[in-house]
Amino acid sequence: MEKLLEEFSLGLFFWQTLLFGLLLFLLWKFAWKPILSAVNDREEGIKDALAAAEDAKKEMQNVTADSEKLLKEARAEREAMLKEAREIKDKLIADSKDQAKVEGDKMIKQAQAAIESEKKAAVADIKSQVANLSVDIAEKVIKEQLSDKNKQLKLVDDLLGDIKLN
Amino acid sequence: MHRFLETDILSNMCIHVTKFLLAAALLLSGNAFAKENESSDDSKKDLKTEIKEYIAHHLKDSHDFSLFSYTNEAHEHKYVGFPLPVILWDNGLKMFSSSKFHHGKTLAEVDGNYYKLYHSKIYKTDAVGTINYDEEHHATNAKPIDFSITKSVVMIFITGLLMFFLFRGLAKSYAKNNGIPTGVGRFFEPIVLYIRDDIARPNIGEKKYKRYMPFLLSIFFFIWFLNIFGLTPLGVNVTGNIAITFALALLTFLFTNLTGTKDYWMHIFDPLGDTLPWYGKLILYPILIPIELLGLFIKPFSLLIRLYANMQAGHIVLMSLIGLMFLFKSWLGSPLSFGLAFAISLIEILVALLQAYIFTMLSALYFGFAAVEHDHADAH
């Protein structure tokens, strides 16, 4: 301790305090303050930039989500439209099939009716022709057969016989 | 705290190692030169005292800036360097060049007064330069108050200038380069940030650290640069000077106590708070408060002693090892001490940084105590 006190120099202490005080003041004003504020500004800037980037990222994600949603919606709509179209098509086909069937049936019925009436007419015609022919044949047969008395008698007998059977 | 103790222990170990080496050297030289004639042994002893004196001289402040000295062919001791102004207060201001002392060989006569440079201190003497001693061989001559611009003052000034231009340059480079430092500032900016983020912020707290930053930065770089300058061949032992460390620690002390909050003072004068009833305090506080008050002074005192002792020890170890080279003068011993001196130099570069860090760190810690603000009931 005594050695320390002996070594202590008041002059050096004075100069050290004075010069260091001056240095402290000058550095405070001209160096540390601008350095610390510049560093602080830079750090704030970096922080802000990072936050902005984060925001942008989030926004980007939102946009992507939105567009995905839109895409999904569009896809669903297309799907729905296609389905509807298919349904319409099926319905149309079914409808036209029905109509065609109805029409066909109608036509067939008409045709059948026409055929029936034709047939009837034809049958009637045939009947009348057959009747005429029969009458002609019968006339000829009877004319020939009635040329002979016996034959006439026989015929009468036969006819009578037929009547009996009836 | 352990780390700090470790460095102190390291320095102590260095001293022990040196002591051991010195003892070994004495033994070796004693054996080696026992066979030779007496005069050689005498010259060896002279060399030893010369080295011892040289180290003692180096550790002290000096009134002239000597770079080196040598003895020429005519056996004259020549000094290379430049004189510095001597400023004395002795019933009036006296200023003269230190060249008047001729390195302590002559008296300086100023206005009819005679001054003598004796062991790096200036004494007032009579016309023939008599120094009177007391029983313990201390000079009893009158000592005028010495405000001389000594070697240390010059180095403080140079360091101050260097720091100013360095950090002014760094501050300016931000504006020039869009917020990014250029040149040497790129090296120093991370250190500034380290002091802010790892010393000031955790110890003082987010709210108040900004107030103490300029002081912390200034002492850190001031101590570090001066420590490093002490390791250069200029060999100025500025931070190993008690007046310097005292001035630095005094500033820490003043900053701590002048910025102390109410909680800080409550901590000193009412350390137990509500945890103890008043009659308990009546018994304990006459012991506790003086201890707390003593702590106020012990904290900066430990700062000043730690820095002083570490730098002083480093210089002693280094110079002793270098001195050993001249004592050994052998093919084995001298390279060995050179290697050791080199290794210690490397350690000293680390210590230079470490001591600056410790001083700053502990100052920040004390500022943290002073800046404390909390609900007293839930603390401790």
C-alpha cells in the first residue's frame, strides 16, 4: 500500500482525468452517438425489412390460397356444368327416344289399322269375287247338271241332305 | 467472476514461474561462474542489479520519451529519444524541458531553484543536488507538484487522438456507405456491438444501457489500446500505473453513484427491506450498513488494483525473461528464455484484451446495480 501511494503521481492523475474526460466528451459527441444511432437505424431497417418480407410472404400465401380457391371453384363449376350438360343430353336422348317410340307406335298402329282395313277390303273383295265366281261356277255347274233330269234329282237330294246336316 | 480470478491466478503463476526461473538462473550462473575469476562474478552481479534497476525504471513513468539507450565506444551512455516538457508547481508555475536533467545526471536550475530527477521523481535540492534520506532510505527533500507532460501523458494523448480519428472515421463511414462501415471500422464495429449486446445490455438492462454506452466503449478501447501499446517496443507502462487506474476507477465510481436510483440507495441503507422487523434492523444495521458503504469503495478499488497489478505483473514477467537472456549468455539458456518471453508475450496480448474486457464488464455490472429499479418487496 505504501509502495502504491509512493508510486501515485498527482500530475499523471490530473492529466489522465483531463485528457480522458476530454476524450470521453469528444467521442461521446462525435463518435459513439452517431455510431450507435447508425447501428440502431440499420438494425431497425433490417427488422422492418424482415417484417415486410414476412408480410409479403403471408400476402403471397393468401393470394395463392385465393387463387387455389378460385381454381377449385372453377373446377367445381365446370364439373357441375358438364354434369348438367350430360344430364340434359341424356334427358334429350331419352325424350326423343320416347317420342320416337310413341310416334313409331302411332305409325305402326296406323299402319296396322290401314292393313286391317285393306285386309278387310281385300277380304270383302275376295268374298264378293269368290261369291261371283261361285255363283258363276255354280251357274255353270247347275246349267250343266240340270241338263239331265236324274242329275237334277240327285242334286236336290244332296242339297236336302246338306240341309239336314245343318 | 471465475474467469477474472483465473486471469489473476494466471498472472500470479507467471510471477511464480519467473521467480523460479530467476532462482534457477542464479543457481546456474552461480555454478557456471564459480570456476571463473572473481571479477567476472562481480560483473555478473552488476548486470543483475542493472537489469533489476532497468525493470524498475521501466515500470515507472518517465520525464523524457526515450526509445533506447546504448553505451558507445568511449563508454558514454547515450540515450535516443526526445525530451518532454516539465511543468512544476512550486510557488508559481515552472516550465522547462526535461533535457535539462540529462537523464538525472545534472540538476535543472530554474528561477534560482534547483531540481533533481531521482528515481523518476523530481525533488527540490540545493545547488549541489544533495538528497537527504530518512532511516528507511526514502528521500525527504521537498517535492514540487509535478504536472509534467510525461511519457505516459504523451501516450494517453496519442491513444486519445488515435481513438478519436478511428471512431470518428467509423461514425462518418456509415453516412458514406449506406449504413455499412468501411475500412478498419469493419473490424471495430463488431467489438462495439459486442460491448453493447454482451456487456451493457445484459448487465444494465434494456431500459437504461444507452446512457452508459459511451463510457463503457471509451474505457474499453482506451484500456485495450494502452495495454497493447505497453507491449510494443515503446514499452510504455501506462495502464500499469496506479494513477491511471485510479483515475479510471474513480470515473466508474462517480458514474455509478451519481446515476444511482432510489432502489440502489435503498439497497445500501436498507438492505433487508421488509424481510426484517424494525427491532431486528436496529441490531443488524449498525454492522450491515457500514459493510454496504465499504462495498461502494471496494468495488472500484478492486478495479484499479486488478488492472494495475495485471499490467505491472505482465511487464515484470516479460522484462525479467528478456533480462534472463543477458544473464544466461549460453546456447541453452538464452533461446529458452527467448521462447518463454515469446510465449508470455502472446499471453500478454490476450491479457491486454482480457483486462480491458474485465474492467468494462465490471463497470457495466456496477452500473447495473446503480440503474436497478424493482419492486423492493419481491427482490433478493
